[in-house]
Amino acid sequence: MMNNFEFKNPTKIIFGKDTIEQVKNEIPSDAKVLLLYGGGSIKKNGIYEQVKTALANINVIEFGGIPANPEYATLIEALKVIKEEHITYLLAVGGGSVIDGTKFLSAAAVFKGDSPWDILANKVRTEKGMPFGTVLTLPATGSEMNSGAVITRKETKEKLAMGGPGLFPEFSILDPQVITSIPQRQLVNGLTDAFMHVLEQYMTYPIGALLQDRFAESILQTIIEVAPKVLKDPTDYNAAANFMWSCTMALNGLIQKGVPTDWAVHAMGHELTALFGIDHARTLAVIAPSHYKYNFETKKEKLAQYGERVWNITKGTIDDKAYGAIEKTITFFHGLGINTKLSDYTKDYEGTAEEIAKRFTHRGWLGLGEHQTLSPYMVEKIVKMAY
Ligand code: NZQ
Ligand code: ZN
């Protein structure tokens, strides 16, 4: 039976060609804005210019240098600026890292506790943060239309999630033309991350949620269809537009409503980023095949359905189709140039599985996955299979 659910997503999406200038209509004219950005790509590709021109009549100061996998120490510097300058509105111009960093700041700006790290360590749910909007420069995470964020702390090699209903962007501007300047490595990361977001909310067990299953399958099919076009020619506007909208739809809350979700691949993947600095999407491609093989018995019906509907595997038993589907997924990642073994990324992988299992035990993450039965022992086995 389909689960009961509530669904509210307040983010206004402004989608399409030449839409960045509309940022001026979305921010209150009396706001004092902190414009947040990353390592500087926006200054080379013209996005910064477009935003600054649009905001010519608004009081804006800037904070750049938020790194990929947004770093806590950097964000604390931005928090000082917010307090000292009496900022009232945040504007993220970037990919998932800048947007997530901005969500952390939105929460930290109103946080009453001792240390802002507690927002992550104690899983504080932010009911109302400082208002913020985004101009998305990299389709991948869906952060532009959800209320979650993931923050890294280099000092302790941690990467933890946070969120709450008060952390949806008020608006997000999605101009697909931004992808023309994205390096191939980040394009394939975006395709892979969005693909895995769908699988995390789909690869569980059937409960008769026909529409959600087909929403999920249609996003997967669209990503598979546009991937080669986007990589061959990032100026192909239609391919870019479908890519961008697929990434947003993959993680704006819609497809997970009424169905069980897994998210164990992300939990394990985040540790690989925290420990080795591997790009987020690539950690998912490393973990997913082992995760699906290890949990084959409980996931095989959905694996087979995915095999049939997404990869056109029509022959064989449920088991054949399910295995075929895992193989197709690996081949898809390899075709994008994404390696699927931990040893492809680091020589220091020995002991990683034990370390991750230990961390999960320590945090009390004793039962992950759709059945909440994936124990640290099983996590250790899965990560080892991914070496
Ligand atoms: O920093 P700059 O100079 O802007 O360069 C970035 C960065 O180096 C570059 N880039 C972005 N837009 C560009 C561009 N380069 C040229 N042209 C453009 N238009 O791309 C690099 C990667 O950017 P980043 O924001 O790190 O990538 P992504 O969007 O993949 O975000 C990854 C982060 O999001 C988290 C991940 O864990 C990771 O920290 N996630 C957030 C989620 C969420 N909030 O819902 C869910 C995801 O599962 C994920 O965990
Ligand atoms: Zn992800």
C-alpha cells in the first residue's frame, strides 16, 4: 500500500533562457544582500556580471571562495560578515556546494545555540532561516529546490547533513545556458548524482505506487537520453534544459512521496568524500553496484522492473533482469567516464570499510536503508566489496 504523505515545496522556480536578470524582481528592494559564490568560475563565464547588473539598485556585498564540499571553517568566516554587516538576505550563485553553504548560513544566522557546528552534530531542524535565493550554475544536486544541505569539516574529516522546512530557497533561477562553461568532469558528476538520487528513492521494494515509479523511471530515461548530447555539445539548449530540469526533479521531494527510500548509498558515499576528497557523484558510483549486489534479495523486484522499463531487458527471470540492470548501470557510469571502484581513486583504501562502520556505530546509525536494517557490519561488507 502507498504510504500516507504530505507535500509542500515553496521554492519558486524561474526556468529558461536569459532568466538570470529576473533575480532583481525576487529580492526585496530594501534588503542587504550577501552574494555567495565559489572558486570564481562565475567571474569567467559571465554569470557574475549578469547578476551584478541585475542587482545594480540593491545593496549587495560579496563573499567568494566557498570550496566544493562546502567547508565549515570558510562558512564561519561568511557568518561573521553576515553579523557584522547586518545582512538580511542571502543569494547563492553556484552549484550544490555554494547553495548548501548558503543553507548552512541561513540556519546559522538565526541559530541560538553555542556553536553552529551543533546544527550538524545534533541534527537541528531549522524551522525558519534567513531568507535566501539561488542562481544555479551547475545541474546536479537538486539543492536549488530542496531544504537539505551537506557540510564538510576538514579538521575532523566529517561530512554531515542538515536541513529543515525553513531551508527551502525562496526562489531559484535555472538558466540552462550556464552549462556551456561547465567542465566535462562536473557535467558527468551532475548526470551521475541526479541518476543516483532517483535510484535512492526507487530501488527499494514495490508498494504499488505506480505514478511515483513512473516519475522516477522517466527521469532516469531522460538522463540516459540527454547524457551523450550534453557531453558532446553543451550548447545544445534542449539537451541542457532537459538535463537541468531532470536534476531538479530528481531531488525536490516529489518522487519520494508515498514510497520507501533508501539513501544508504549517500551515507556511505559521503564518508568517502570526507576521507579521500573524492567527488560526491563518483562516491555514489563506487558504492551503488556493491550495495545493490549485497542487498540483491530485498531489492531484486525493483531492480528487475528498472531493468525492464529503463534498460529494456525483456528476457530471463527476475534474477536475470535484476543482475542485468546492475550491469547496465555500471556500463552507463563507465560510459560517462566514471570509475566504479574505490581503488580507482585511492591506493589507501585498506581499512576504509572498518573505519566507516566504526563511524556509523559511533553516531548510532545502526539501521540504514528502506528497512532500517542495514547495520554497520553490513556497511563494512558493502564498502569492502567496492574496493
Ligand atoms: O567553485 P566554482 O569556481 O564555482 O567552480 C565549481 C566547482 O569547482 C564548478 N562550477 C559550477 N558551476 C560552474 C562551474 N564551472 C564552470 N561553469 C559553471 N557554470 O564546478 C565545481 C563543482 O561545484 P559543486 O557546487 O561542488 O558541485 P555540485 O553541484 O555537484 O555540488 C556537490 C555538493 O553538493 C552536495 C554534495 O555532497 C557536495 O558537497 N549534495 C547536496 C545535496 C542537496 N543539498 O540536496 C544532495 C546531494 O546528494 C549532495 O550530497
Ligand atoms: Zn547526491
